[in-house]
Amino acid sequence: MTTSTLGRPNALANGLRILGDEWAMLIIQRGILGDRRYTEFKDALGISDAVLTQRLRELADLGVLRPVGDSSGRTTAYPIGIIGRDLWQVLLMIWDWEQAWSTASPPLPAMRHRSCGAVFRPMLSCGSCELPCSTSDLIVRWGPEGGWDRSIPRGGRRRRGSGPGLFPATMGVVGNHWSLAVLVAALWGTRRYGDFQSTLSMSPAILSERLRTLVAAGFLAEHPSEQRTDWLEYRPTARGTALLPVFALMVTWAERWFGRSDSPSVLLQHHTCGESLRPQLLCDRCREPVFGADVLVAESEMWQTNSIQPHHSQQ
Ligand SMILES: [Zn+2]
Ligand SMILES: [Zn+2]
């Protein structure tokens, strides 16, 4: 892929656009918790009017929020819609990743599984064979609508400023579209500088800087190439690889709501059973499926998502 012409954005571009935007993710989380009014979002997040107004508009354009108005046509509330609620699995896995890997203090509180009562960690599993799906069991390929030229979100990104930082370690990396693209490419098997450059069509200066950032943040590690020891390879660390379930869930979400079922951008396959991955989350303690309404944080309810059916038909 050497052309600089960007193709029509695919479903994955929408997923990465939201995943790479901490404010958008935090607004969605507040929406899942029940916030709907402008002032509720503003008070909960300490977000500036300009940023909040812009994000509410973007999320409404995507159908994640479903604004309602009064008789004069003025928008009075921004309740979350089914598309936004369906991001609960992604938020849950980001939460879990932060708990396991972030060095930020204070750590996020633990999650409790309502059905079994245990403090638990969600495990990615395959909806077809019901077995856990580790990162080495996951085969990721481009589909017909794939390719980086169509998957990287468009538009310049201003600096986000210092938000409340609920997901500081995740957002430190994925809050930048290029960092996110480099990390995802590495998770999907790209190793060498030249391959990142040709795969992602990035400028050498930006690529070098992003690789340095990802190495410094502990998501990638440098290794001498097996072919030529004077070449460097960039391989995901355990910390970086642990983000793969977040991306698998985000890809699934994006395809479900923005993709074409006959022509996906990304194909996820469970190696163990060979089926297309339909992700589901299992409790690592009782091994039962986890639903949004089953998750408690501290002693309060984290997700009020009774209306969600986490396993939509993909059709
Ligand atoms: Zn399977
Ligand atoms: Zn359980």
C-alpha cells in the first residue's frame, strides 16, 4: 500500500475513532450509567463546553447518542442508544486492562460478578465453542473492506488536554490515532520499521516517534531481527498483547453497527475451533457468561445495561 490516497472509511475507522478518544469513551460510560443531560455530563467529567459540545455532536452523528428535543426543536437530552450501550464489553475490558497493567494510582476498584459473588476478571471467549480465546488463539485478517488506508480515522486531532483520566494508561497510547494504528499493526504481526511504514503509509518522522513512545510506555519491545541482527524488530510485550481483547471487541462492535455483514473490514477467527469469533466474556471464577448488568464495582452497580443483548446476530 504505497498510495497516499485514502479510501472510503470502513467500519473499523469508526471503531478506532471512538476508542482513540478518551472523552468519547468517558461520555459513553456516563451514558451507560444513566447520564443524559448536558449538565450531567459536564459535572461528571469536568469537561469544557467546547469539547463536550463537539463530542456530543460526533456521538450523535454516529448514532451512539440519540438526542431528544422539546417542541421548539431545542435538544434537551442526549440519552445513549443501543449502539452506545453495546460498547459495555469494550469498556469492561479496558477497565480490566487498567487494573492489571496500569501503574497509575489509585488503581481502579475491582469488579464483582453478581451471579457468583466473586471478584473476577472478564475472559474473552468464543461464542461458538465457548472456550476461552487467548491472544495466541486469535487469527486476525483483513476482510474485503479492510486495509489501513480505510481504517485510520480521519481528521486532525487536537491535543485532548488533561481529562479526568479514568483510563490513563490505555489512553496514553490509544488516544493518538497513529500510536493506535502502530500498536494494532504490531499486534497483527507487523515487526519491522519498513513494514510499518509501507503498511501504514506513515511519514518516517511520525513513525519513529510513535515507535519510541510505544517502547517507552512498555507496549512494544525492540529485538534484533532473526534475519539480520543489525535490524530491529518491534514486538508487542505482554502488556501490549493484553490489549488485543479490547481491539477484538471494538472490531466486533464496529462491524456490528457500521459494517456490511457480507463484506467486513476485519475477519476474526478462533483458531481452536476455526469459527469466526463471536466474542463473549466469561467470568474467570465461575466460567459463566458475564452480562453488563452482572458487573458490580465496589458495592455499587457499574453498568445498568439490562436492555443489552450482548450476543446480537451479526446479520
Ligand atoms: Zn471457538
Ligand atoms: Zn462468576
